[in-house]
Amino acid sequence: AVFGVVWGLCSIGPVGAAAGLALAAGAMRAARRGRVRHEFPPIVTPMGYVPTGLLYWLVTGLDLGVLLSVPTLLMIAGVLPPPLAVGLQAVASLLGLGLFVTRA
């Protein structure tokens, strides 16, 4: 979490520091994932089978990090002004991290 906040401050300022907490929540979720579940049905492609359990395992953690970082992504896209993005990102990060830690 500390590395994410420091990297965020150096790269895109206060909104990056707030986004570091969201990415920390995603990293904690990824750290808690179990083994790859091979009982999920595979996706059949012309080049062979793609195991869906592996795909599910790969996106676990990434989904939470991206979902909680939506205000930062909207600021980068130019939809949100930076002061509003900082506030929304701080609220989203703290709420998401708090809910993840207390629920897990």
C-alpha cells in the first residue's frame, strides 16, 4: 500500500496517491485467491481449449482495482475535473478498502 501511494504521488499527484489505496485493495484480493479451478467449463476455439478457470484466476484482484480506480480513469479521460476526481477517488478507495478488509 505504501509503494502504491508513493508511486501515485510521483506520477499523477494526489489523485494517484488516492488510487494507490484502490490498487492495494485489488492486490490484497489477488493475494487471497486460491488455486486455479479446473472444473469450470472450457471455451472451445479453433486453436484449442481455453480454460475459464485460469482466466477467472487471472482477473481476480484486477477487477476490484479497476472498479475502485474509476474516478482516476475518468480524470485521465478528461471527463472529471482533477479536484472532483481527488475527492471521489479518496472516497472510493477508502470505502472499497475498508469494506474489503472488514468483510474478508
